[in-house]
Amino acid sequence: MRKIFQAQLTFDDQEFLQAGKFFTKDEELEKISRVLDDSPEILERACQDLTAGLKNAGNNGMSVEQVLRCAVLYQMKDYSYRELQMRINSDYNYRKFTRFYSKPVPDFTNLAKAVGSIKPQTYEALNDLLVLYAKDKGLEDGSKVRSDGAVVQTDIHHPTDSSLLWDSVRVLDRIMNGCRTEYTELQFEYHDRTRVAKKRSYEITMAKGKGASKKRKKAYRNLLKTSEEVLAMARACRDELDSMRVSAGWDINMGALIDELDHYIPLAEKVIDQCRRRVFEGEEVPAHEKVVSIFEEHTDIIMRGKTQSPTEFGHKVVISTGASGIVTQYKVCEGNPSDGDMVGEILDKHVSIFGDAPDAFAGDRRFYSKANEELAGSAPYNIEYISIPKPGRRSPERKEFERAKWFKTLQRFRAGIEGILSALLRALGLGRCLWSGFRSFRSYVGLSVFAFNLRKIASLL
């Protein structure tokens, strides 16, 4: 059973709080705690995810309040769950902030499971509630909006054809070994190919000097042959498991192994196909057809024309902020959509939160199009000041327009979002998402924005 919050303090909890005079207060956490206390609707919204499937009986687990506060602390301090559990256990301010007081702190696996159960849509709703709180407190009026995008990396190694083939071989071999250990009656032909695949992958990576291209092609040919052999064995293993399931009845372990094979066999097929097309047929495989990781297959290939990072692997995240620096909205994108395609969506979301369109909108040149300027300047938005520089050649009239004082002022205002993105990427974990799966990726981004907004609002109060 999970309650929204622990309403009653024990005598031990009261003694714990009285001991606070012997410790130095963490002023930032105290302010954030007051913001959360002032917003009970945040707990009520998170409660829907954290109590789903739980019975209204049995021993009390972590409250919704404790889980949400642990999630904020996890993201703000950049701890692992194991370290988070240890820190809360030993630090007075952390115990007080997370509302555990004198109670035992749950195991780090339980913390991870509880925090991970909050859905990405819930984090979007929680951030909307925080923005409304800032609006009610007079911290953000929504009169000015600036937008920009960044790429949040997924937790993958740099993809090459050889490394992806090696990943496919070793994972399928591992699953087949598990099948043979669990079900000794399996009779499919099996040979362990992990060692030879690793050797061929290493040869491809280390090929240098004269004749390196021929050496790589030869090694690729051998690696592809090995990969296809392993793929054929995996298909045979899957078919035998399916036959056993039909004849012997349902087995939960067998079902899990079949699900794993069903997941990785199609990915291995794609990896083999794209390697053959690229290396031996010289074909340029389109980005939307490529697999850059068999573990985080949702990863997008992002090319934004930046010299220091021409190709990035992850997902584009577009954020918008007001004059206060509070992130008023964010979106995790699939694929590599143009920033300019999102202007209408950004303005619609702004209207839904603040009830009216902003007086001014600022973006960089990636947001520019004549259609976007007309869209923002006409009904229902009727934005008076639209500051988006035009890329490429500009007419004398356009140059004169962009030299206007208000236009330059808004561009200086727009530049401030770079610092906000930097804080999110470097201080709040958005440089690289360590959570697995696209759903968890979106939740991770939402938690980062939520923690950033809490910290920002607390500093403004």
C-alpha cells in the first residue's frame, strides 16, 4: 500500500527533527521543499502512476511524496541509486528533504523501481503544474518566449558496422547458451562463435597502412559469414523453443527467452543487411533505415551541421523558456525534425498554459521561415515582435529589419537560453541519458526539467 504522504510523525521522527539544531541547513533544499509543500496537486498527479496496481492493504511502502523527492534529489545531485540510498541514509538534510526522518531508507533497487514507474506524460503534467505555480506567484507571466534545441545522447558506444555485428553475435550467443542451460533437451546445432567474431571485429578496427581497405573487406566478409551462421542458429533455437512450448505448455522462463530472441533476431537481420549494403554494395543507407545500437534501437541519427559534433546519436529535445528562465515547455522528438516545424506547436502549448499568446517570440535561424513569421504574426496568436534571423542571403529590407533595436534586444534575450541548456546538459544529467528504452528516455528528460524548474523557482522566491 502506498499513501500520498506520511501524515503522522512518530516520536522518533519528532526527536529527529529536534536534532536539526545541531546541523547546518541546506537552504536550497529547504526552499525546494517549501515549493513542493505549496503544490499538493503535484503529489496528487504523481499518485496515479505510483499507486497503479497496488492494493489498499498490507504494509506501507514509500509514500508518493518520498518517491518524488528522492527522484528530484537523484537528478539534482547526479547520484546512482546505490549512492542515493547511502547518502539519504547518512545525511540529515537529505533525510529531512525526502521525509524519511528516522525511518529506514529502502534498498536502492526499490528506489529505482519506484522512480522509474513515473510515466513521461506525468512528468509533462508535473512541469505544467510548476509553471502554473510560477505564474500564480508572479515569477513568470509568459509575455516573452525563446526556444532552442539540443541533442540528448543515448547510452551507446560509437556505432560501426563491425561493432554492431559483434554486438549481435555475442548477444545471440548469450541467449542461446541460456536456452541450452535451461532446457538441455534442445537439439538445434550450436557452435560458440563469440571468440572468432570478436577477433574479426578487432582486425577491422586495427587495419592500417597499405592494403588496409582489402584487409577490412576480407575481415568483414568473414564477420558477415559468422554473423549469418549465428543468426541461423538463433532462428533454429527459437523454433525449437516454440515447439516445446506448444507440446509441453506455457513456461514463464521459456516465454522470456522467446521474447528476447524475437527482439534481437530482427535487429541482427537489419545490422547484417545494412553492413552488406554499405561495405560491399557501396550504398548510402538512409538514416531512418539504419540501426545504430541493438540495445537502444530507438536512437536517432542527428545532424545539425555543427563542426565539433557533425553527427550525434540520441534524440533532439526542444525547450522554451520565459523571461524568468523557467522552462515553460519541452518536447522530446523522434527522428530529426526541423526546428521550424515546431513553432505552431510551441505557440499552441504556450496558449494552453498561459491562456494567451506571448507578446514576443525569439528563436535562432533554425526556426526561420516566412510561413512561421506569418503564422506567429496572424490570428489567433497576433504576436507583435517576432525575432528570428533569416539564414543565407538577405535583401536590403531584411537587413534593415534585423538591425532594428527591438530585434537585437530579443536576440540578446534569446542567447540566454544557451546558458539554460548548458545547465540542463551539464548539471542535471541531460548530456547523456543512462536509462534504457524510449519511454524511460522521455521520463529522464522530464525529470531533469522538473528538477531544474524546482531549483529555479526556489531561487526566485
